Amino acid sequence: CSFLKSITKSIEEKKSELSGEIAKDIETTENYYLFTKNEMKRLKKDKDFILSQLADKQAEINQFIQSNKINYKNTDDLTRLFNFYNAL
């Protein structure tokens, strides 16, 4: 199981109608993906999705989650969870 992070940056140009000035803004978008069982899926940061992807070692994963109080919205906690899963 691999946990991947994709960062996309795009430049958005805004032109002021009154002065004619062009302002450029850089917009950064982060997406997370999970590669497991020979499939790449976009990661949904919710408990049901994550546990369904790690279902083959459910008992060990549940024990790890309870003892470490994993927050499914926190990427550092998810990284620890996936590292634990890969170590099993």
C-alpha cells in the first residue's frame, strides 16, 4: 500500500478593467492517492474509505487506531497508519 501526494500549481491571471493591470496568482492544489491491490484511488479522508482499503488486516489496524488516536483528516497520522500497515 502506497500513499502518494500530488501537488499541482497553476497561474491565474486577473486583469483589472479600470487600470488594465494584470495580476498573477499562483494557486496550489494538493491531492492524495492510495495505491493498493494494484489500483490507484483518490484518497478520501474518512474512516469508512480508509478501513475498507485496509480490510485484510482489520484487527491489527483497529488496535493501532485505538491506541494512537488516529485523525483521518491529518496527513501525518495517515502516513503513520499506512507505514504500520506496510510493516505488518
